[in-house]
Amino acid sequence: MENLISANTTFTMDCLRKTLLFLLSCTAILLSNNIVSATKVGLNYGLLGDNLPPPPQVINLYKSIGITKVRIFDPNTDVLNALRGHHDIGVTVGVKDQDLAALSASEEAVNGWFATNIEPYLTDVNITFITVGNEVIPGPLGSQVLPVVKSLTNLVKSRNLPISITTVVSMANLGQSYPPSSGTFTSLASEQLTPVLKFLSEGSVPILVNIYPYFPYATDPVNIHLDYAVSKSEAVVVQDGPLGYSNMFDAMFDAFVWAMEKEGVKDLPMVVSETGWPSAGNGELTTPNIAATYNGNFVKHVDSGKGTPKRPNSGVEGFLFATFNENLKPAGTEQHFGLYEPTDMKPVYKLF
Ligand SMILES: *[C@@H]1O[C@H](CO)[C@@H](O)[C@H](O)[C@H]1NC(C)=O
């Protein structure tokens, strides 16, 4: 009897200890998840502000919230220097639009640009993409993109560097986008963008596309349902043949995919270089709450690994715009796309 009891007690104590240890380790996991809630979403790091924190503090912020992808609009030396040694952060670097004319005219100029702006960082910054121009196609500089994409591609290939060369375009390339299956490029987009897409296809390098459901929503908030625009709807809102859309982001993404297909470009990967929602600047359409809902749903979309109705088998990859509210951008909503206040780095709303 006695032996049995003590054996039982030991057993119970052991169980208790194990349970406690288990609970403790669970708590530790939960806590560490709270500190670094790793997300696959990247962040745009815009610099159009005169009150922005120093880059090393910003990189610390990225680390603390688990950001592993960052896009900068030009090869800013302070930012690239701050990124040294942070190999886990993949960096997308832009070629400035105003450099395109000179670069498209000469391969030597491209080699010079690379030697100055990228070469010094190759050993300790994880540069994954170089983007040639930001939303210049379709437009007056549009035809300067492809020659620079080609020269840079030749350069990184000849050096065997793991950097993808591409460009960033907007939905302005679409002449038609509704319903998604009617997605078609404008004639200028077809002329300027299609050759770029065909070139990217040869190397399976993604095209980067900026997709903002906020803008079409803001032009017609009466007819477009807010839940559809901020990806809050569970039900199908737009039925397009066999494909059902519950949110506008997917519809815009797929309209672009359809437009590419009509140009004979199938299966080219697409990465969302920018998306976001302003938290102020346009009355009741732009509150921290709505911005948090849209951006939160985008993070969930990306982290779920789910695709869009037209591309259900490939997850959506993308970057939120932007890290900070930028006070040197045009007044209005443009200054309020940030997730963080520049002055104290406090979140504008809870997201990560
Ligand atoms: C560089 O960044 C990319 C994209 O975030 C990531 O997949 C890769 O693992 C990073 N490389 C290193 C060495 O951490």
C-alpha cells in the first residue's frame, strides 16, 4: 500500500513537473512569437521625410518585428551601410528614374552605375532585386527601361550574382480591368511593357506591380463596398466566369495576370511591390482602423501562402507601403501611408 502510494505520488509529481515545464516552454514560445512575429511581407522604406529616424534604428525596428524583405527606391548609401551584415534581410534596390536616360544609352554607363551603387555592398548586404525605374511604363521614359534591364541582367549573369533585374509598374498599364478576365493593357503599355515581360519570362524573373485597391475605392465609395476593398468580405462579391472574388486586391492582381496572358506572357511570376492604405487625409475613408484592416488582411493573405482565384497554387508575395509617414510627399493621403510615425517610431496602428 505505502509503496504504491509513494510510487503514485512520485508519478504525480513527475507529471506535474512535466506539465509545468511544458506550460513554461509554451509560454516562452508565445512570448518569443510576440517579440518577433515573423512575416513574409516586406516593407517599403521611403525617405521623403525630413524627420525620419537614422537608418540603423530603422533596421533594428525591422528586426524587432520580423521583417526580412525591404525595398528602397534608390541606392541610398546610409541605408545600404546600415544593412551591412544583416544577411537575413533581402533588399530590393531601385535605379532612379532620372538615371534611365544615361543608362539606356550606354552599357558602359550601366557598368559604372553598378560599380558605384551596388558593388561596394555585395559582400555584406543581401541584395536580391534591382528594379529599373518606378512606374515609368507606360510613359515618356517607358522605352528606356528594357535596355537597362538587359544590360544589368547581362552584368549579373556574367558575374554569376544571385540578383534579379526587373522593373516596377502600376495598374495604369491596364486599359480594362473589370471583370478581371477582361484585363487588357493599353496600347502604350502593350508597346512598352510586353517586350519587358517577354524578356523577364526568359529568366523567370518576376514583374513587380503596385496594387492599391484604395485608389479605385476612393473614386467610387458609393458603389464599391468597403468590405470588398479592404478584403474583409468572406463571400464572393464579383463572379467572373468560374472564378469568384471576395476582395478587390485579388481582382486587381488577376486583371494584370489576364492582361499579360493576352500578350502571350503566361506564368510570369508577379510580386506586389507596393500596396497599402492611408490612415488619414481623406475623411472617413482613411482612418487608422480601416488602414489596419486592409494591411492586416494583406499580411494574412501573404502569410497564408494562398494564391488568387486565377493563380490558386502560387502564394502572393509583396511589400507594404510604407514604413513611415513621409512629410515631404504631396499633402493629403500621400503623407499618411506609413505604418510608423517618423519622430518616435511609434506604430500608427497595431499591425505587427
Ligand atoms: C536574402 O534574402 C532573401 C529574401 O528575403 C532570403 O530568402 C535569403 O535567405 C537571404 N539570404 C541569406 C543569406 O540570409
